[in-house]
Amino acid sequence: MTKRENLVRAGLLLLVLGIIATLVVLDRTRGGDAPDAAPTPTATQSPSGTVVPLPTDETEEPGKPDKGEADVIPTPPPGIEAIACKKLQQSVEIRVLDFNTHRSYGGIGTVAAEIRALDPDIVLLQEIDRFKGSTGNIDQAAYFAEALGMNHAFGANVRSGGGEYGVAILSRFKILGSENYLLPNGPGGEQRGLLGVGVEIGGQEVRIYNTHLQNKIVGLREAQARHVAGIIANEENPVILGGDMNATINTATLAPLTSVLVDAWTVGSGPEGTGPNGSRIDFLLASPTIEPQRAAVLRSSISDHARLYADFVVPAATDCPKRRR
């Protein structure tokens, strides 16, 4: 959640608390002067026939309200929730970074510095290790989250040697939940996945997805892309998808994805190559309602992939966000 949204929420909370306190004082001033008269105690008869008088001490038990005074919960003034909702319904510009880290072989601290230099709000990382001996037995996603002061989710697609390998999402916004979908696989293919999280931006939930498609078997890669497109097509919320697609834009791999999402590179500038051979194989795509403002590619000193970032405007929500129970 951004600092602006936190300030708005804090201000509205103080306003509502002040109104409630005023209503409590007014209610007690009007109704607290004339409490109902206490009932007159009566006697009861014990089983032996002896009349046992009831105690006449009218002292209230600790923690119980005074006789005749009901607890009143003031109702917030009409329209206060609508005002709070409107304050949250504002368009927000965010920066999203996609980066295949090459497993941070050249130094995880350098990778963190290259991410920090672009000041992103959301980061989509591919080739992430978790407790793999070949990369120092580090939980790389957790390391990046702590180093950058962000929330994170990790999707494990391959498990071997006591460690895991997959993709990760970092977010300045609170992560509402995460799911990792295993994509179609076949003989000779490495298991790939699609990691999805929900974050609240501009008063609505936005779904963020990250994937890394098959690099060697074309037919399998195309099947994986169709599977990803099917999941996204069923989303009710706006979507941002990024990842290493291992294919260029005018291919059967990208076709199902660009049929439901818009390529952020429509507003890109400068060299577009992101892959080891200079091809544009890393992408950021978004729902038509999320408008890209600018996009660029920056080379990495440590990975065989370049960093791709795009700035998007997430529109204001049309309805108040539903409270999560």
C-alpha cells in the first residue's frame, strides 16, 4: 500500500472516530440524566419454608452497566463510507520491472542493486533459487524482499537436491494471496509454472502474474502460453503479466497472450532486445484498462537478460473494494 493511501486511511479513521465520540457524548447528555428506577426487592421462600429476604444492596457488579443506561453504538453519519471509498478510488501510476536474474550467479547483492536502481513498485523475477547448493543455499526471493523492503511470493516449479527453483514476485503493495499453477509439460521439458498474486491498487484488486516458458520445445512452449492465456481470460480483475516467454512477439507463443492483454512495448523507446541474443523475448503485458505510459530496457552487468520496466496507470476503481474476511 502506498504512503498516500496510508495517509488517506489514517485521516479518514481519525474523522470517523471523532464523529463517533461526539455522538456518544451527545447521547449520554440527552438520556443519562433520568435512569429508570430500580425495582423493589422481594422475598423468596426457601425449600424449608423459611422466608429469605433478597439483599437490598444495590451496588452493581463490576463490569456491568448502570441500571437504566443502555450501551449505545452510534451510527456513522450518512455518506461517510461513500466519502472514504471515493478517497481510495484514485488512479495510481506504478512501475513494474521484469528481470530474468540468471540465478544471481554473479552476485545476489549486485542483482538487488540493479533492481533498486529502477525504484519499481512490483518486480517479476525469473530463475530464482531457494536453498540450492549451487547458489549458496539462499532463499533468494526472501533475500530480495528484505534487501528492498518489499513483500514477496515464490512459486516453486522444480525441486531437487533439497532445494527449489522457480519464479518470484516482489511488491510494495500488500500481497492479498498467491497461487502457483504448474504448466503443461512433456518428455524432455523442464517443469514451468505461472505464479499469480493479488494486490490492492487504487481501491481495487489487481492480479499480477509471472511466468517463464519452455525454452527448447516449441510445441510445448505454445501449449504453456495457451494455458496461461486461459487462466488470465477467466480473471474478473485487471491483470498485469510479465515473464521470459522465450519467444518473440510475432509468434504462435505470444498470439494467445496478446489476444487478451496489451503489450507495454507499444510505448517503448530505445533498444528492445532483452534476451542473450538480443531478441525481445521478455515481456510486460496488461489488461486494456491498465494503460502503459512508458517502457524501456536496461542492460544488466550480471545477467544474460536485460531488465525490462514499464510504467502503468491503474485506473480508479468503479466500486468500493470488498472487505476480506
